[in-house]
Amino acid sequence: MFDTLQEKLEGTFQGLRSKGTLTEADTDVAMREIRLALLEADVNFKVVKTFVATVKERLVGEEVHKALDAPQQIIKIVNDELVRLMGTGQSKLTFSQRGPTIILMAGLQGSGKTTTTAKLAKLLKETEGKTPALVACDVYRPAAIEQLKTVGAQVGVPVYAQGTDADPVKIAEWGVAEATANGADVIIVDTAGRLDIDEALMAELVGIKRAIKPHNVLLVLDAMTGQEAVSVATRFDEAVSFDGVILTKLDGDARGGAALSVKSVTGKPIKFVALGEKLDALEYFHPDRMASRILGMGDVLTLIEKAESAFEEDEAADMEARLKKGQFTFEDFLKQMKMLKRMGSFKSILSMLPGIPKEIRDIDIDDSQMGRVEAIVLSMTKEERRNPDIIDGARRRRIAAGSGHDVQAVNALIKQFADMRKMMKMMMKGGGKLPPGFGGDMPGGMPNLPSGGQFPGLGR
């Protein structure tokens, strides 16, 4: 996410490290580099022009703040303007005070709209305490209704459908009525997409919107399409006047142009971003946090929120108490692994940590290795997990055979575990405090990963 843009901006700021004050020539060079970086990230040309002019206006003739050096001053101003560009504050959904909240989903085919519909239902169910229901109105795309039923079942949300022969407007009216009668307080209506915008698509959306009177119309945009996503947003807004945007595939090879352009061009805020294919990979959009990620300063607030949702308070308190007593077993290790999985991939966690060098961020960490480590631990007996010191050569061979790995992999894991346990004891004796769920330098109590992001002996 924004890797190219982040790298370019970091290079620009690095070139100013030796500057104590900013001359106009320094500013011109920096602005040229920032302009090129934004254009390469596929940001709308007019947006880039305005952005650079605003930053330069704030920089020219401005003394460097006493507490900040020259590059820090530029970073601060660029950060401020990035936040302004993407929308200040956080744009929440509008929830109905009386009756269910109705959300209409729109977008082109291939944007990930149907899956995003289920992701949104899961998010609202788990973070807002809502009781969502889905309505399937895409009667044109093959298997669209079955897909919605499948992902709906996976997130535990009912799906109302009438097949492919019914009129989408009638389905929407019926689905909203049925879901309301059955106690849903949020009803998300999935509509048909097209490969391109046409009159039939827009007429159908207008008809559905008129029939169900949604409280929120959300446009799902594929971040991979760059400036084209902004063009699509403009045309949708002219037809149905949407309320906000959900950007999908932002974790892929997206240069960031859509995220940095859509608010400025359409005036409509980004409300959510999808950062992966899993059904829990949808987040509220925070412009200030996204700007921080772009500038390589991490996103600690989001990381904390993910940790808080992943780690049960009682479990965290119990874990801390055990660590203070010098107790840490493979069973504790297994619990931490499971909690870490709820936070997302290692790569996404690294992207939220400030000060992580590019070479570390770029490590291809294979999350499936967690499953392999889990297999080794689960192949141990309960006694072995609680007291790893009894695992001799014969036990190691049995564990290796049971987990489907070789003895070298078992030996490597046990050694890493022993090293980590020693480090935790030293930290606790020194009066240190480990955050719940954290052990070593990697979140979740995982052993430090060597170069390449692999556990020795486990391969890929």
C-alpha cells in the first residue's frame, strides 16, 4: 500500500537531512520531487497541482520551527496537507434513529462489491453491535446471488434473495420489508455492476434508491484502477449522488491515486478501506492515520485498536501475571498465536509500526508458517507444552513425525522459544513491562524473524 509513493517521499526527505534552514532553492527541489512522486502514484493532475502549490506557499519564507529540523518541517506540512486532501476527521455512517438503517451498495463489476457487502456487515455486527441483513439484487452476474449467500453465511448474516428472474427494484423493496420484519437494524442492499457505466445500470440504481430510500449510498471503488476510479466516482455521483466511498484492494499493487484524489475531486469522503481478501479485512478510514502510513510514520492507533479487539482483557491480565512469575509455556505461546491471527497478517502489522526500515517492510513473510508452527506445538503432549524442558531427542522425533516436519524444524522452534523465554524473564527482572500479547520484537510473542521472514527449518 503506497509503497512507491512512500519510498519516493522518504528519498526526498532524506536529501534534506543536512539542511538546517530551508532556502527557496531547497523548497523548489523538494516540491519537484513531491510532485513527481504524486504523479507516479497516479494522483489526479489537478489535485497534484493544487497540493504542491499549497505546500510551497506554506514553506516559502517560513522559518523552521525551533523544535523541528528542515525535513521535519516539510514532513509536518506535507502530512497536514495529505490529511486535508483525504478529508479531515473520520466520516461515520448515518444510522437511522427510527427503524432500520438502509445502505445501498453501488459500483462496477470487478470492484469487489459483493464481498465488500459481507465485510461491511461483519464490521457493523462486531464493532457497532448491529444486527445486519443482506439483500441480493444482482440478477445479472452469474452466481452473484450464490456468492452473497456464501459470504453472508460465513459472517453469520441472513441473505434475502428471490433468484435471477425477479425485478431488482421489487427484490430490494421485498428484501428490506422482510429483513425489517425479522428484526434487522441494518439492511445492506447489494446491486448489480457493469464492466462500464451505462444508462441501464444507472436507471436501475436510481429506481432502487427511490424505492428503498437508503440512509447511505456507498460507492465501492477498486484502488488498483487509479485515476480511472476517480472518473468512475464522478460519473456515479452525477447519477445517484452517493454519500461515501469504500476503497478495495488497497493492500495490492495500488499506487494510491484513488485514495488521494477521490475526496478532492468528488467532495465525497472515503468511509472504509479494504486491506485484504479476508472477510475481516475492512477498516474505517482515518485520513490522519493514512497520511502517517504514507510518510512512513506508522499507524500506532490502528495497531492498538486491533490488539485491543484481538486480546481478551482477562487473558491479557493472566498472561502478564504468568510472565511476572517467569512462567511462559508453549500453551501460552499457542494462545498468543491465535490472538495474533485476529490482528491480521504480519506484513500489515509491520506497516503500522513506526520507524520500520524499508528492507524489513519488504520482507515476504509467509503467514502460512504460523500454521506450521501451530502444527508442531499441537503435536506435543499437554505435559510437553507446559514443560518444554522434558522434550528430549525421542520426543522431538515423535513431534516431528506427528506434525509432518523434520526434527530440524522442531529443534529450531524449541531453541527460539527458549531464547524468547529467557529474554522475557530478563525484561521482567529489570522492571520492564511487556504489552499484552507482545513478546520479543514481533507482536504476538512470536520469535524474532530472521532475514527472509522464515522460521528456520520450516521452509515455505
